[in-house]
Amino acid sequence: MSSASAAIPQPGRTKAFLRLVMIEHSVFALPYAYIASLTAMFMLDGNIHWGRLLLVTVAMVGLRTFAMAANRIIDREIDARNPRTAHRELVTGAMSVRSAWTGALIALVVFLGAAALLNPLCLALAPIAVIPMVVYPYGKRFTNFPQAILGLAQAMGPVGAWIAVTGAWSWEAVILGLAVGIWIGGFDLIYACQDVETDREIGVKSVPARFGIPAAIWGARACHVITTALFVWYALATDGGVFLWLGLLIVAGAFLYEHSIVRPHDLSRLNRAFFSVNGFIAIALFVCALLDLLVRGLTV
């Protein structure tokens, strides 16, 4: 096999790469990019611009794919020392580091290409969006608050999606972005609780490893209270209607449920809280926001 063909992911490698980056977890961030995009379109001229929406999708998936691949590559030695993550593809050898970098760089080019096709401001800001994606995996090596870096990275999604539509800065998008970033940072605090003992043993920094599981759980609760307040602010700032407010009630109820099933001394239902509840929150709020915009006059 030539070196050129070796650099192109084969079918088996592609499947392994998609597992590596957990492509299905795009559900956590993509709905908020759609909320921002569609709200911006509603305010712009009341019409859905399908081409721009497609490019937003491509850009979001491309950047997230690059971020996840870079995370797995940078963290592969840490993953190998953690029983929970020792099955990951770069640890088991199901995917080589070279193939992972190939996939990551392809995803980065896709992201930059989509940004270039959207508008000049998107392209100019695109490199800034990449920085926290690379810094985050290193964060657990130098700070007890790596979730803050993750939150910053995730907050850029709605802001970028709004700029993709209008080509201009939007404080409404910043409010939504902060809500999303603090939301994701909060549930990552919960997720990190399952690795406390291993993290302390191998020197990985995190809130639960440094301050304990109860502090992390309470921190997550505080994050989600702030998230709810920011969602309310966003609804007020964009003159949200009844369906958006219904969505916020659903989100608040889901947060209450999430924190009722995950407690400092009972993490048995942590995965349900992380995957099921948070996936439901993202999709439910998007559906309600979309219905709200359609009722208010957004034209398909």
C-alpha cells in the first residue's frame, strides 16, 4: 500500500474514527446552533435559509469532530491508565494516532471551508474557535477547573451560528452561548465524578478530584440554576413566545430530575443523567424554540 493511500481512512478506519469522536454526541451542541441560526433568520427577514443552515451544520460537526479527535489523541496516555477509558480506540490499537490525526485535520479543513463559505467574519473568527478545543484536553494537567475551558469552547457554537446568518455580532447569541457553555460545564462536573479515585492516583486535575464529589455536585447544581436564568434572559431578549417558555419549563423540570437521580453518595444513575437527560434537554428545547418561531411567522 502506498503512503498516499495509507493516509486516506479506509472503511474500517472510518467506522473506528466515528466511534472515536462519538459522532452521535453532536446532539448536545447542534440543537443550540440551530436555535441561534433560526432565531437570527427570523429577525433578519423571517425566512429559513437552508443553504446557510446546511453550512452551519457542516461547520459545527467539523469543529466538534476535530475537537473530539484532538482530545482523544492528546489524552491517549491518560486514557490508557483509566479502566473506564482503556477501551478507547487509540488505547486498544483499533485506530492509529496517524489515522486519528488524518481524520482530525480533514474535519478541521471542513470546518474552515464551511466558515469561508458563510461570510468573512465567520472565517476571521474561525481560528479563535479552534483554540479552546485544543487547550481543553491540556486543561486537566494545569487547572482544577478544566470544565470552565470546555464551557468556553461550547459557548462559541450559538455565537458562531448567529454570525453565520447575519455576519454581525449579537449579544442575544452571547446570552444563549453562555447558557450552553455553563450547562455543558455543569454536567461535565457530574460526569467527572466517576473518575475521582483514578484522577487522584494519576494526577489528573478536576473539581471532584480536588474538592470532592459533593462539591462537584453542588457546583453542577449552581451551574444549572445559572443556565436556567440565562435561558430566561435569552427568551426575554428575543421576545420569545409561549412555546419557547414551555420549552424552558421542560428544561427546568429535566434539570430537577437530573439532580434528583445523581447525588454525592449515589452515582449509579450518572450515565442516565449525562446521556439521556441532557440529550433530551437539547432536543426538547430546540423543538419548542422551532415551534415558537414558526408560530411567530418564520417561513419554511
